[in-house]
Amino acid sequence: MSDFDPLTFDPENIDPEELAELAGEEKDSDNLESARASLDDIAPEHRVPEGFRSGFVAIVGRPNVGKSTLVNALVGRKVVITSDRPETTRRDIRAIMTRPDSQLVLVDTPGIHRPRTLLGRRLDDMVDESLSEVDAVCFLLPADQKIGPGDERILRKLQDQFARTKEEPTSPRYWRKPVICVVTKIDQLSKKKLVDKLIEVDQFGHFSEIVAVSALEGDNTDEVAKVLINAVPEGPKMYPDDVLTEESAEQTIAELIREAFLEELNDELPHSLAVVVDDIVKPEPGETDENGNPAKAHVYVSLYVERDSQKPIIIGRKAKNLVYVKKRVRTAVNRAVGMRSSLDLHVKLARDWQSDPRALNRFGF
Ligand SMILES: Nc1nc2c(ncn2[C@@H]2O[C@H](COP(=O)(O)OP(=O)(O)OP(=O)(O)O)[C@@H](O)[C@H]2O)c(=O)[nH]1
Ligand SMILES: [Mg+2]
């Protein structure tokens, strides 16, 4: 088995002796039939080599520390949106990193902060819920900022949930689940300052591991992956290789639109913008438009703001912002729907929705 290569493993075209060995059988031709049968029970996309590791890892930290950027770097494709505005991520989003030896379900979470609205409280609750079901936690601290009260609050939360209080914090048995600290944005400071930072971080939390990374520049992301893989147990493959996220087309499109607004409007954008994809209507097979071209899908989207005065900000002069956003997301929307699509954007009012339980439920918070 020493030359077993999971990358080239083809169960249909395999030496019978190797097959028997893989299925845990003796090298005995009498057992070959049952060996093949037991391998046949597992769908090809779920077959894994021995020692395969898999599990859930929550990515937590204050707003804007680079959680979503790290998730994208680990998965190797953009699966979650990022921006320099805090509270970009508003839901727990599962992204899947699959390697020949492992599969990690990375749970990107909203930034943890002292909540000011009911929305903020719901976001915090969401993080707590994610924490309860993961195999390991990845706590992000930005290298270019001082450790502050916000980070201390998160550490306390993690200690409440995962620390063995009878153990000394320096003991290797202190954490019930691995709590790994990732120091992010290391492109922002010199090597010398980074060393000081790592010492500060070590004294701050006595974490299971500390890794430094620049997700933006792809510096040391492989090391982060390695540490996270080691933190999860041996286990099966949960998703086929080509699945990168659990998001639906509706959720993906809503997020892409919100990201485009964050980019276009930046500081002007009301924090209260909520994007909901109401419907995706696909044409009948063979249907054509008035010019005889294949008909497009229609994607109906509501853009909710909290006050009437915010509508013109979203729309822009001569609908400039709506035009920009449509153009910006067109290709990605076509990919998400699986065909050419036209976007219908409607700006609507949901008064004070960030504090309104019914509106929050309707928007999925
Ligand atoms: N210089 C630098 N900037 C980074 C790095 N990683 C992320 N950023 C930037 O930091 C900002 C926030 O990144 P996000 O990934 O959206 O942060 P987040 O923690 O997911 O934020 P929330 O979802 O709001 O909690 C963006 O402008 C990123 O480009 C990095 O390694 N280096
Ligand atoms: Mg985020």
C-alpha cells in the first residue's frame, strides 16, 4: 500500500490484490467478491484513502479581521463576500475545502462584537450556535491592531465553551477542542514586529496553536490549512470534490449584490441594506425572446432599506448605482443560475428592520 496515491486512485481499474487490501481483506481470491461489493457500497465521490481527516472548523473573530478572506484563500476560490466594512458577513456560511487527504467544512461567521441592534444580537447568537457543533475553532487576530476588549470578550466566550477550568491555561489539556489562533494581515508589519506580536498573542490566550498568515497575499495559507486539518479527527468525506459551499443560488446572488453595493457606495452605503432574492424564473425549454434568441432567466431581487431617505442613495443619480451593480454581478449571476439571466432590482422599505423581529425572521436572521 506504500505507493497508494489518492490522486490517481481509480476504483474501476484496480489490481484485485490492491482492492482486497483496500477493503481490509486478506490477499485471498475467495474474498475478492466481497471486497469489491463492500467498495461498491460507497459512492465514488465519497471513497477516501486511509487516514482521511474531516470536520467542521468555525472561523471567528471581531468584524473586519479577515475571516472571509481567509476562507476564500483556503478554499482556493471566492465563495464568500469580503469588504473593508465591518459586518460584511451576516450569516454563518459553510465553505468546503477538499484535499486528497482531508475535507474541512469552514464555517465563516459574522464578526463578534457588542451588539447594538436586535440584528447584532441575532448575529452573535448565530456564532454561538456554530461554535457548539464544530470540531475545532479558528480565532483570528489581526497583526496590525492591538489586542483589545473585543478580542478579550471573544476569548472569554471560547473559554466558557471549550476550556477545562480545572486545568492551568498553560496545560496542553486546557482546551477541550483545539482552539487555534491565526494572526492575520501579516503583510502589514515588519518581521521584527511580527515576532513581538506572536509573543503577545501567545501570552494572551495560550492557544492550542498559533499560525501567522496573509490571506490577501497567499502567504502561509498552506500552513494554516495543515494546522486545521490536524485539528480535526479522522472521518469520511461529506461532500463531493466539486462542492465548494452549501449556499443556494438565491443566497449566492443576494450576497454578490450586497458586495457590489459595499464596493460601489462604500461609506455612503446605509448599513441597513438587506438583499433578498424573491424568485428565479427560468424559461421553458426552447422558449425564445422577441428577437428569436434563447430566452433568459429572470431573477427578482428586493433591496430593503430602513428609511425612505435611503432609497435615493441606493438608486443613485439616473439609477447609476443599480446599473453599476447589475453590470458588476452579471457573469457571476449567470453562473449561479446556470444560464443567461436578467436581474430585476426593486428598492423597498422595511422600516427599522434591524430591530424588528418579524422582518428579521423574514430576511432569514
Ligand atoms: N492587508 C491585508 N488585508 C486583508 C487581509 N485579509 C483581509 N484583508 C482585508 O480586510 C478587510 C476585511 O476582510 P473580510 O475578510 O471581509 O473580514 P471579515 O472578518 O470577514 O469581516 P466581517 O464579515 O465584517 O466580520 C478587507 O478589506 C480585506 O481585503 C490580509 O491578509 N492582508
Ligand atoms: Mg466576513
